[in-house]
Amino acid sequence: MTQNAALRARAEIDLAALRANVRALRARAPRAAVMAVVKADAYGHGLVPCAKAALAAGATWLGTATPDEALALRAAGIRGRVMCWLWTPGGPWREGVEADLDMGVSDLWALREVTRAAREAGRPARIQLKADTGLGRGGCQPADWAELVAAARGAEEAGTVKVTGLWSHFACADEPGHPSIAAQLAVFKDLVAYAEKEGIEPEVRHIANSPATLTLPETHFDLVRTGIAMYGISPSPELGTPADFGLRPVMTLKASVALVKHVPAGHGVSYGHHYVTEDETTLGLIPVGYADGIPRHASGRGPVLVGGAWRRVAGRIAMDQFVVDLGPEGGGTVREGDEAVLFGPGDGGEPTAEDWAEAAGTIAYEIVTRIGTRVPRVHIDER
């Protein structure tokens, strides 16, 4: 990173907090292994440093969506179990076999491609059969499960694959008491029992995501997949705050105030003049915008801690910058180069990612994962 980039903005990643979060999640599921999900550049926190920190804290699996993410972990020298599940036809199946990845298989086409790759590589592929128990995204429909299981069992007998897992994903585990939770769990148990009756001997069975890990111990099985909770963000305000679960947000997003200036009453601010000053006031320019992942939908509402007080975005968030109204007193307390904190753990008085999610009408997952590559990640307490 360049010095200027570090001065303009930075996302501080507290790896000590991440390790503590992993330990807290392990305590929530004491009889299950923990898969640390590091997809999407570890939810925007930095793939390799976060993966290493999670393993150091006791996670025994890593999970990614795309094979490229999983292969990047291997290229960084990370060994152990790595699973990836978002495959498309023509994907790097052979590279996955040779890298000892556990690869998600939801359909016969994927089984055909991975067995072909295994034959080319001259070694069996590790696969995990995914069932669609009601989410309606990836996974094999229950009506097609017998056919997929039979084909996978045949591939095992031929020596081209080893079925290491059976798994699924919840649709509404973040909504306490939603009827789909019990329904999906029942379907999953039935499909697992069928596969095992047909001779599949999985190492792990897993369906629990972050909210299920935190609140549904009956779903833990052999492995829990912890994503957003590992980064110290609650999967849902309905379930509780991070503190309720013993978690601490890992990312703090900061920027340097780029300009402070006095303007008269009636002065328009940013594109479209959706904000016009009521009185003579002081404006502060914050040099990050939607190209850095700051949601434009939070225009006029996004909170920032500047000069010891919360300020709201004044007017529209632009591509590279936005403005806050510091008030008539702000000119006496805020200077260029002062720190503006967009979000963090909240214990220093700063807003949280959840506050920005509320302002933008979205979820905190999106707030942290969308922070762009122009914002350098500064990993703290890296070991």
C-alpha cells in the first residue's frame, strides 16, 4: 500500500478479536468441528490473514464459495481441510483434486466433471453431496437424491471419488421460530439416513450456519459453518447483538478528513442538492465513496464519528467522497487530517456496521463485504 492510500482511508482488521470470536463459536458448538468461512476475501477482511487466524484459534476447516478462493489458500501455503461449493461447468476440477480440496457436488453434471478430473489426476477426488432441503438455491432436490447418491456410490466403488460429507443450508435460521427451520432439519436427517443406508460413510454432516451455530444446538451435527459471526457481526438483530453472543466486530473503517470549510446558509451540498444548509455552518469532506463500497443508499443517513460526535452524511454519497455537516461549532474542533470513523465495534462511541446497514436498508454482511480494494486492510495483531 502507498502512504497516501493509508492516509486517505483504511480498514483496520483486529485479528485478536477474530481469534476470540472463533473460540466463542467453538464454545457454542463444543461437540462439532468449526469451519471458518472465508469466502469473498473473508467477508472483506482479508482472505489469508483471517484464515490463518481462524486456524490458530481452533477452526479445523476453511470454507470458500469459489474454487479460485480455495486455490488461493493453497497457493498461500495453507494446508488442512478446505471446502468450496460454488462450481460451474468447466471449472478447475482437476486443480481442485490435485490441491486436496473438498468439493461440493449438487448434481450429476458436477459428479461427471469431478470424476473425469480425478481420472486425469490419477487420484480420487474428495466430494461433499449437497441436498436442497428447502432453500431453493444450490443442492440436489430430494426427488433426485437417490439418483445422485447411487451415482456417487458407484464412483466411490470405482475409486474416483470419496464422499467426505453430506450437507445443506438453512433459509431462515436467522428468524427465530420460523417453521422452515424444523422442516429443513427433518428433510436433512432423512436424506442423510438414506445416503448412509446406501453405503455412504461421510466424515462430516453439516447444515448449521452462523445463526444456527449460535441458537440451534440440535443442528450442529459434526461440523458448523461460521461465516459472519466469526467477524463479530450478529447474523440478525432479532437474534441478538454481537455482545449478546460474546462476539466483537473485527473491522473498523476509518478515513482522514480531507477538507473543512465554512459555507453560508442556503448552500447546496453534493449532487442534486438534496441537502441545503439551513444556517451558516462548517462542512467536512470525507474522501471515500461508493467506489470504495460506501453504500449510496445511505445518502443523507449514514453515520460517522468525527470530532467526538456522530454526524450524518449530508446529501448524496458520490463515487469518491461524501460530506458531513459539522455544524457551526465544528469548524473550531475538526481539522483536515482528523480521523473520521465510519464504523467499528461501537465501544469507542463510533457507529457499527449494523448502523450503516440500517441507514442503507440492507444487512451488515453487505456493509463489510462491499468495502473495495482501494481501501487497504491493515491487519492488527497478526501472528
